[in-house]
Amino acid sequence: MLFSVHVADTNPLTALRRRTPQAADVAGLRSARNGIAAPFVPSHIPRPQLGREVLMAAWQDEASLDAFIAGHPFGQAMAGGWHTRLELVRAVGVWPGLDHDMAAEAGNRADNMTGPSVAITIGTAFLKSAVPFAKVTKGLDRQFLATPSGLWGTGVTNLPQRLVASLTVWKDLGAAADYMKTGAHGQAVKDHFDFTRDPTGHTFVTGGGFFGFRPLSTSGSLDGRNPLPRSLLAL
């Protein structure tokens, strides 16, 4: 299975109205989630980047992804931005829209991995937990911004779908693991994982998890606020 992430600056109104591609309608698509970028900031007030769209997807193969970019309206809209193709190497929880055992899918690929890594946390938020979730998330944002090995990151939200996610790029896989286990993130794991309440173990979100990836290829770049340089993953 192949994963991909696409980030593009588009029209804000179009971005807000964008419909998520469905696996039943796109050949080779296994799962997709899209949302609006929300760059990490130290303040308590979130600052959504309304014109910046993010698409995170799982594919049967590269040919399916190529066809989507070339021929699907959503793929074409994202083609002018930044995108990376990814191999799953670490997984805790479930990927929305997939019924695979994600830990088994990742196998032992993380054991000998070197070079930069990409991490995605993703899930569906519980509305009743929105306020405490926002407070905890702010601590995670500040921790990331203070971590030199965190090369780039953004939050991703889709309010109608209650999607909450983060997309981060790391110097290496170990740096991402250290971030998860220490500081505000480590404390959040201790305080807010409860496997008796939800099969995916989280008290703030459901149907999601934490995923680490090896970047296989990358292309494009983005300027402006929270820029994505062409050299970010330097493959």
C-alpha cells in the first residue's frame, strides 16, 4: 500500500467547499481525508490557513495515484503544490477508512530506517471534548516549535467531518519517537489514552492513530506562510 500527502495553496472558498474523494469513485484509492491547514503557533488562538489545503490518502499503487493527479479535479487542484509519496513504517491505532491491521502493515520497516521521516496523527474529534482537546493540543504545538529536529509541521482540520490531524516532518524517525514520548506529548499520552473507553484508545478522538512514514519521493514547493521548500525532504 502506498500513502501520499498533498499540500497546495488554492482558493479559500473553493477549499472550504472541497468534497473528500471517495474510494468507491476513484480507481485505486483506499482512503482519503482532506482539510485546511492550521500552522502551529505558540498562542492560544488558532490561525487557520484558509487557502491551504491538505490531502492525506492511501492508494493501491503508484499508477492509481498518478492517474488521480492527472485526471481527477481534486488531484489536478493539488498538483501545483507540494506532495510526497510515503511508505508506512510505524503505526498505532487505525487509519480512517481502512480496516487493515496497520501495525502489521508497517511490519518491522522502522528497524533499519535512516533519513528524514513524516508523521501523521489523525482522528475524529469528540465534540464534548473540544475545549480540553484544544488546550492539550496547544502544549503539543509549543513543544514541536521548540524541537530543533522537527523540520516542518501543520495541523489539519475539517470541521464538518470533525477531522483533526497533524502533519510533521522530522530529521529522522527517532526524533519523532522522542517527541511523542517526552514533554507535553508524553504527558498527553499518559493522561488521555484509555483503551476501555474507545477501541483506538484516545479520550479526545476516535477512529484514528499515530503513523510514521518513510518518504519515497517528493516534489513541488510552497511559499508564503509556513513555506514548504523543495529541499525539505531532500531525497
